[in-house]
Amino acid sequence: MQDEAMTREMIKPFTALTNRYQERLHVGFTRATRRNPCPVCGAKKYCQVTCDGRLAHCMKEPVGAVKRAKDGGYVHILTDDSLRSEFSPAKAVSQTNDRQPRGALNQTPLAPLEIRHAAYSKLIALSPASCYARELVTATPDGLLARGLLPQDALRFGALPPGVSERDVLARGVSYHIEKSFPEHARMHKGCGVTGVPGFWLKRGTRAKLGRDYDYKRPALVIPYRNEQGLIQACQLRFAGAKGDYHWLSTPEDRFDKEPFGTSSGCPIHWTRPPVELACGNDLPILVTEGALKAEVFVRLRPPMRVVATAGVGVAHAEIVQALRGRDVVLGFDSDYKKNPQVCRQLGKLIAEREQDTILYGSKNSTSIVVWEGAKGIDDAVRANRHLRVIGIAEWFQSLTGKSAEEVADMWCQMHHNVKI
């Protein structure tokens, strides 16, 4: 009965708003930003998304595209499957394969998960965050301790040195470790163990490199993104004093010529586990938030909840929906969605996609939203002892005002037409 009530609660705003947004409006594109990254590749610039959230003009990712854009990018359909009838499969393939982007032939397939986990684990062991304790651990307000983590937590994060020579030493050490631990993988790649691990590439065909081939101004915190079993899939970087900017430790498509045999990390989701002694099974809902570091802080301050993190509110919706199918979920993204209509739209899109998936698969689960006042992120809120209030979908929508409410209503209305509820 509770699940049926939740379904009716979700359908109600869909139905009530349908008549208000029947007319299709002319919409333009909004550029990807740090707060609203590309939903296809996760890039924070260059790419664009239509204001109605139906199409993405991605400059990096050809896989899954239905059309090659004239400027060299790729058109991806995000919500409206009916649009796909305009493109035949053969046409889509030919358009995405024509004129391969510069350097695409140098892209290396992603290494198996066990190779990536071993490589990143060794990198963190060789260069933990404590190597640059002043910049990455004890600094205020950017350090790990200021965020609410404990000194022992710093061992779970790595440090990327600013100097090329220092990173070269790390690259050789990690590569040697993989060559000894996974000799078959090394033999398949001419003796280089780190081939296919995002962030690593080869100079002159044999010399392992890590990061860009120039000195950085500051060291960077290495933040692992783990799967549900705790294996490291990829890593993000946050440079000391960089005002919250995050970057994937990987080679983007436009740098394959400069970083041969590099590969992209994609945008995986991150699973955080509470301490074993505090874990309470699957009784509690799973929190979904933005950023692995934020998730780690929340679990440290508010165990025993499990947290799933994504790189941004507009990223990896399909992965989140699939991974959390049949599980109760609480969404806790940054509170700036109240002031940013496009961010609010993406949050509304995730809510609708999860509810549609629930109806489609007959899953028995609930979706709620956690809200708070006086802080931006949920980690800031718990660190400041702000009251966290969990509300339903209908109440959350009623709390929206102005353009934010209009964007969510428009998104829900469009998605309602595409799904038989």
C-alpha cells in the first residue's frame, strides 16, 4: 500500500501539470558548466544540452550518438525515444564513424577493473595524501580534516605531485607493480602494466607517464571512485586551493595525440560503505549525493548510512537508476538547485527517471529528498549540525518557486508523454 501511495503521489504532479505545458516551445542550448556538466561525457565545458533536456551535443563521446554534428561533435538523445525513428541504425553508425576525431585512433581500451583497482591502490599507497599534509590534509578550509574526516582517513586518498619528474617515478612504480602482479596483461601491452588505466599514458611507446606532461602549480588530492564491492574504478583530482574544481584523472579525447595510449575514465558512480562495526545491512535507505569526497565525509559524520555519489546532478542518471533499482533512496544534492533552474531541472529528471523505472519493473521502493537550510552541500550541513528533513516528491515540488518550478514541471510533463503510466 505504501508503494502504491508513492506511485500515485508521483503521477499526481505529472497529470496536474500536463495541461499547463502542452504547447511545445522553441528551446535553445545551454553550455555545460562545472555545476551542470555534460550528461554524456561529464565534461564541464564545450558540450551543450537543449534547455528541454532532450538532446545533448557532446563534443567527446561518439558511442551511442544518433548523428554527427557539423562542428565535429555528436548528437545524443537523452529522453525522447520517439526521435530515434528519424535516424536509421545504419545512418547513425555511419555518421558517428565518419571523420574520426583527431587522435581517436590512439585511444586505448579501458583496462579490466582488477587492473585499474590494483594500479590506483598502489598509486595511493606510494603517494598518500599525507605526503602533502599541509596542502591536502590540514589546510583550512580545503583540507580533509577541515571537512570532517579523521587523520587515518587520509590514507584512503592519494596525492598527485605537482612535478613531472615526481609523477614519472610514481608511474614507473605503479607500472612495475602491475607487471609483476598481472604479467599476462603486461605482455599483451608490450610490457607496460598501466596501459588502459585512465590517467596513465605512454611516451615514445614504452615510457609510462602520469597526468599532464608539464608541472602543476599545486599538488592534487586523488579521490578514488569505488564500485559496490569496494574496487577502485577511476579517480578524480582536486587541486589544492582550486576552489572546489574537480577533474577526472584520465586522458580526454582531444588529448589522445598528446598523450598516446591514454584512455578516458568515463563517469562512474561511487559507492561508500560505512565502517564495518556500524553497518546495519540494508535496512536504511541509500543516500545519493554529488561527489565521492562529499559522500565519504557524510558517512564519517553520519554512519551507518550507505552513500552513492555521482560526479554531478546531471551525470550518470541511467547508472544510478539501474544500480539502485528496488532500493529505497534519499536524494541529497547541493541546495543550489533552488537558485539554478537548470540544476533543478536535472534533479527533477533523475526523480522522474527513477519513478518511471519503478513502474516499469514493478519495483517496491521509495524515493525521497532530504532538505536543509543554511548550507550548500549535505556534508556542510551535517558538519554544522543543521537539521536534515526528509520529504516526499510532491512536497519537494511544492517547495519550488519561479523558474525552477517551471523547469521541473516542463521536464516531468515531457517525460510523462513518453512513458505509459
